[in-house]
Amino acid sequence: MSVKSIEHRLCSAFYDMAWLNLSAGIESLADAGSADDAQGLSKASRERFLENGRRFAAALRDGDTEGTKAVTEELLAERKNLADITEELTRHRENCKLLCNVLHRRIAGEQTVVPVNVDDEVRELLGKLFASEDPMITNLRIRSMVAAFPARITRARFYDRIAGYLSLYNGQEDGEGLDAFCYRLRSAAGIRGEAETASETITAYADEVLKPAQAAVLAETSEDDEELVELLKKRIEQIDEMIGQQESVVRCINPMAALGLLSDMGRDLRAESSVAGDLAEAVTLQLTYADSEPDDAEAYERACERAHAAMEQYFEPLSVLMETETGRLQAEIDRMDDETATAYVPVMKAARLMSTSAFAPLGDEQPSEPATPERVEACRDAIVKELEARFEGQPKAMVREIMASVLAELPVWFESRTEVMEYMLQSLRGCRTDGERRFAIRLLREGL
């Protein structure tokens, strides 16, 4: 099969799947609640999409290619904006979790509980950690164990572990893996990325809870610990809901932008489509009445029923076709020179918009620099410098919590079951009280 034939089959599959995903996305969007978010942030994102969506549907219906192209560009710009918002919200959520853990441990440490037999507890937990024959599940459980205990290693050893794993990227031509690893470490530590622009609205929203909690942690004693923990837990839930709503908007933007890209490729995909006729009507009605009752409820229900029927009939075969043909096309592109491969950029961007990840990169970002030894060393120095700044002025309990969060992002470094056991014993014996030990054990059990 020629590369052009593969591309055509893939474009047709993407086109039909985009209509299915768009209809399903708008239906889920309509069911989204109005979270207690940062000054209506999620509501505003939703309203911007609906406005753009109605313009897009009208342009597509009227054959207005310039209008379709213009809205597609706006949708992709909004997608980037929502990715930045979600990244910032995620950082604030991680900071809430870190502070919540410190305060929670402090509360637990002051409680009188039955003394803990550390050896017996570790033997039982060790059995659960290694109960699965699947090494991937075991590794995930070990990472949960690391996160459950405050880190009790020196900073020098902590930085050595980070440097050791960064060095594994030495020599990779594509530095994307190195960039992703550094991003995960920064996120786990609650450090703002270099490219992230702080939103005054989101920062004020987060600081409303973060500032008093941080003050309490710095004071190392507070009568309001339990109240602050409840506030932090509530804020974490609210941020999770906000992130979910941002993602629900992007899950509508992605297929709509894919339709725009595919419609701009000079092919009449709609004429060949098995679903576009019915779904175009359903999507238009869904967009029109997302915030109100439909004028003709029966017509609306019939359109939605046709959308559901199309999903049941076409989703699975289209998914299989897309996976197969995307692999074939990518293999062909890998054999092309850069100039020839450029012609296939739109269809591969559409492929990324079809990803199950709402914020999958679209490939139009700046290419990552190769992971030369010099670049890996520079990344290590930057991470260490940022972590040192993060630790500055923090009490030991908070430093340990941040370190544990970062260590949980590293690939499992234990070389034997005995090393895992010794880490658990050291961590539990290092707790100040039996109450703190009980809390750490409960956290670990919840992660198993």
C-alpha cells in the first residue's frame, strides 16, 4: 500500500473519529458542575469553547474555509492556554498535598495510640509490596511506599540519586525524555517551571489556603492544624475538579481542531464520511443548547440518539484502524528526508489530537536539544539549585516531605527486597512517636 493510500485511510478515520469524540466531549462538558474555582476560571474556559465551537460549526456548515481555519487557530491557542493553567493548578495542588502531609503527621504524632511493633508491621507490609508477580505493579507499590514516608537521607545522597538517573539520558539524540524527567521532578517538588507564567488569579486563589498552612508549618506548632488540614483537603478537591473541567474543555477542543486541520487539507472527507451527516446535526444542537433547554426537545433527543448509535457502531473499528495506519504512516515518515516529511505534519498533528491524553504535545513545540553530557550536567545543576531554593527557610519536616515526593518520581533504585525492608525499618524507626508511625503505615496501606 502506498504512503498516499495510508494517509488517505488515516485522514478518513481521524475525520470520523473526531466527530464521535466531539459529540461525546460536548455531552460530558454539559454535565460538568460549576466548581468553586478561581473566580469562575472553569466556567470562563467552557464559555470560550462554546462560543468558538458555534462559530466553527457555522463556518463548517457554510463551507467557509477561511472561517474554519481562523477558529482552528484560536482553538489551538486556547488549548495551549488551558495547558498552562492546568500546569499551574497542578503545582499548587502538589504544594497543598505537601503541606497537608506535614500537618497531618504532626497531628498524628501528638495522638496517643497503641505502641507499634515496627518489625511485625514491616514484615506484613513487605509481603503486600511483593504480592504481585507483575514487576510493574511491584515498582508502583514501592514508589507508593517511598511517598508514604518522610525521606530520611542526607541532601548529598538525595542529589546523588537524582544525578544518577539524569546521567542515564546521556547521549540520547532526542532530549524529550530528559525534559520530561526534569518536569516530573519539578512538579513533585512544587517548583514552578521556567516557561510557566503565574496567573495572579490562580496564585491568589491558592495562597488563600497555602499561606496560612505554610505559616503553621514554619511555626512548627499550631492550635489550628486540624482546621488547616481540612481546608487544604477541600482545596485539593476543588483544584482536582478545576483540572478535570479544564481537561473536559480540551477534550472538546482536540477533535474540533482536528476537524479543522483535516478540512484544510484539500480533501472532501465529509462526502466519504459514514458519520458526519448525522453527527454534524447533533454537534450543532449540543453546542447551541449546552446552557439551555432545546427549542425542539424531540429533535434534540433524536440527534443525540443517532450520535450514540454511531459511537456504538464505529468507535471500536475506527480505533483499530487508526492505531494500525498511524504506525504504518509513522514508519514511512521515518524513512523520508525532512523536506518530504513536512507534507505529513498536519495529519500527524491530527493524530496527536486523537490521543487519549488531553494535553498530548502536537509536535510544533521547539525541538528538544540532544541530551549531551554537558546538557545533562546543566540540567542537574539547575534542578539542584531550584531544590536548594525550595528548601531554604523550610523546617526539616517539610524538606523531608519534598524529598520523599521527588524520590517517588525516580525509577525504583532498590536492588533487593532486603534494601526495601531496611528503608521501611529506617523510616518507621525515625518517626518521632507511635502516632506518627501509625499514620505512615496507614498511608502506605492505602497505596497498596
